[in-house]
Amino acid sequence: MEHAELGRRIYATAHLTGEFVLRSGQTTDQYFDKYRFEADPVLLDEVARAMVPLVPAGTEVLAGLEMGGIPVVTALARHTGLPCAFVRKQAKPYGTARLAEGAETSGRRVTIVEDVVTTGGQIVLSTTELRALGAYITDALCVINRNPTTPPPLTTAGLTLHALFTSENLTPTA
């Protein structure tokens, strides 16, 4: 599927209008409900296929952030053959008590995978924690960056964001 058509399908499936409060605390009248495109297996597969060229060379593990990054990273791993880790917002206090489940991240080149990015706050928090556990992280991928450029918190954290779409180029006529 061509990029513009994929953008139109994501927009038609996930774009909502109204009043919404984002994780960052910002309010907006435009919202992309990621769960709508993540819950459509055919559309999610097309999104993952389109994201493959965005995966930086040398990536050893794809790390999806709870909760929306999990379906995206799982689909992306199918297309890249790379192992994936599922990163919690907090390490669970029982069982393995791990922050990241699945593939080992310590000592490996890890690329963070997220669905929609506004400020990048959760990416920065998770990157900081994974780096403290020995992961080497310089890049993050997302389906939709709500900004025309990389949010400053990501740049400050030494991260490069690779977005499949920005909200500016994700329109009904994308």
C-alpha cells in the first residue's frame, strides 16, 4: 500500500474531533485514537510493513512501550525478524519484577517503539530506565508524531525520533 493511502486509512480509522486531554496534560480538539488502528489487524500489519525502513541499522531489539507500543512492536517484529521487549511503565513488584519483558535489552542496541508521540515524555522516562539497566538507546520510532519536528525532550535525551507520519501530513487527503 502506498504511503499516502496508508495515511488516509489511518486518518479515517483513528481521527476524532472533540475535547481531549493528552498524557502531557495538553488539551486538543484533534485526537488520533491509536487503539482504533492497532485493533484492525490488516491496518496494523500495513503500518508495521511501512515502518520497517525506519528501523535504524544495527538495531538488535525493538522495545515497545506499554500499552500502545506493544501491538505496534509485535507487528513490526514480524516484518523485521528482530526480537522485541515489552516495556512497562513501572517494573512489576512480583514474579520476574522486570521493567522489560521478552528479549533481553542489557548490553544491546535497542530502538524504542511507540504509537503516538506528543512530548515524548514516556519515551524519555523508559529510555532513562532502560539505559540504567544497560541498554544502548539512540533512536525511537512512532506511527504518529503530533509535532512537525522531534519534541525537545527527546533531543535533550539524545534520541532521534523516526515517525511514519506527523499530524501535519496525516489528513483525509494525505
